[in-house]
Amino acid sequence: MSQPQKRKLESGGGGELGEGTGEEDGGEQEAAPLRPRKTRRERDQLYYACYSDISVHEEMIADRIRTDAYRLGILRNWAALRGKTVLDVGAGTGILSIFCAQAGARSVYAVEASAIWQQAREVVRLNGLEDRVHVLPGPVETVELPEQVDVIVSEWMGYGLLHESMLSSVLYARTKWLKEGGLILPASAELFVAPISDQTLEMRLGFWSQMKQLYGVDMSCLESFATHCIMGHSEIVVQDLSGEEVLARPHRFAQLELARAGLERELEAGVGGRFRFSCYGSAPMHGFAIWFQVTFPGGDSEKPLVLSTSPFHPLTHWKQALLYLDEPVPVEQDTDISGEIMLLPSRDNHRLLRVQLRYKVGDQEEKTKDFAMED
């Protein structure tokens, strides 16, 4: 079954079989019953189930930029961890919890909601850390710890930073379990946006104009249709870019300090800001890219450590989140691009990312486009 069909059936949405009555062989067809919307708890269970598969954890741990950043970020804060208690929110296979134990933590509570907690417990046992790393199955919102903790560590970032909405669980844990003045690793996150010219997309759009030269058949009339099919959707596309495809100096539009009071309400209302760019040179502009970086405190003697998903830095499994316009827009050197961007949770599923974009390119009229991450 194709994914669009599957989503339509799961949501009980319309289509020929879901809209009232119809006639078939002269008889009246009964209306197909609408399936009820999934509850928040049901959606959470589906989310946790995705992390029961080893492939997800393989992809994350194989990302050396990500895993080395967490290892160094934890070890550089050894003075804050030595002899202290740690809560690992969404511990997965337990590797971050073990890093904390290696940094000298007295007790680490590895909380994991998916069934992978059983494998995490095996990993802890294999490394001889059962007396210091305690794997606790269940969501952090329901698990009870035996004590308050000095440090919270979590790899909570999703595509475009906020997809999957795991940060809310970290903030819940902060409020309930972190001692006053406690440490959160990483401590902050920043979001960036920039206009882009996607070279891979440009080749796809130009493909049909090459057919006459290759095969003697003029198919250039399909280029506008290809543009509509490839760019005319509202899906957030996860893809890696190079720095050469960025058309202007990136703009930081949001900064999240995880210790900041009221951050939960900010996330619900939407995280965003205004932007303005001046283009470097001439190119077809295909849309905008968003990416993020998180920062670990440097400890007593080290500089802060930054984990970046920028196209100007080595590639991570997060890549970048692309927001395509409906069609390419030509820009030149010093073309002015301005607007506003807002990241929010989806109305239908709080774990899915939604982006509202308002933009103006040069002398063109201002436009808006809403985007969503596919389920």
C-alpha cells in the first residue's frame, strides 16, 4: 500500500469510499465508518514503537559528529558529574548514560519509553555498570525516580530541531526532577534560516529539457509540470546541502535556553522570528533551509562545545530541513529577501513539526506558505 493511501485509511479521510453514499449495481452503498482520531496517548505509543527497532539507534550512533559531541560534552563536564546523580531522558541503548558513568557520575537513571530499554539493560550489564546505571522503562512523565538529580542529559533534537516534540519531555523532567541550579546537557539550542539554490533540484527540473538532445524527443513542455510536482507540495524535505547552495548569510531566528522558565509555553505558542537577507549573487532561489546547533557548557576550564547541523559543517544524520517555494525565483547580487518564520507542533499530532513561512523576494509581492513534516 502506498503511503498516501495508508495515511488516508488510517485517518479515516475522504476518498471515493469515505464520502457518504454511492450507487453500485443499482444498490445503495452504506457510508464507510470514519475511524476515530488517535488519542495523544495512542500517538505517543506509535512514536515509542519506532524506537524499538535497532536501525534507528544504529543511524544515530553511527553519526560520529553527533555521538562524539555528546561524549566530549559529557566528559568535559566531569567536575559537575563526578559523584553526582544524572537523569538520561530517552536513553535508547544507554550509550549516553554510560558516558556519564565514565565521567564519574554516582548514579545514572536511564529512562526509556520504548522496548529498546531491555537492550539498554544488557549493554549496561556487559559494561559492568549495573550498580551505577539504572535502566527505568517508561515515559519520563510516568517514571518515578528515587531522588532528585544534579544533571539531565538528553539527545532530544529532531529534524528541524523540534520534530518529534521530545523537548517537552526534557522540560517536564527539569521541572520535576532537577535540583535547583542543576545542569542540563546540552544547555541551549539555536535555529537558523537561509535562502537556498538546491543544485539537485535544479538538475531534476532541467531534466526534461535535455530529452531532445539525448533521444530526439522534445519533452521540455513537462518542465512546468515537474516543477508543480516537485515543489508545489507543503512537505518539509530533509536533505543535505553544501555551503555553496546557501544564497545569503544565515540568520539566527531563535535561541532556546533549556533552563529558561516558561520555555514550555513558548514551544506551544511557536518558536520563530523575522529575517532579512541580501543575496550573494545570481541564482535560481528554490526556497529556504533551516538547521540548528546545540551547545554544551565547557566545564571549568574548557570552551563550550557546539554540535552544529549547518551545511557549512560536516554532515550529520539530521541534514537540513528544506522549505520549497512553489516555483524557482531568480535572484541577483543584493536582492533583498525578508519575512518571518514560525515553528509549531502540528494541530493533528503534537509530535509532528509544522512551519509557517511569510516571505518577500525582491520586488515580488509578499507570499505565505505552510509546511508540515510527513508522519
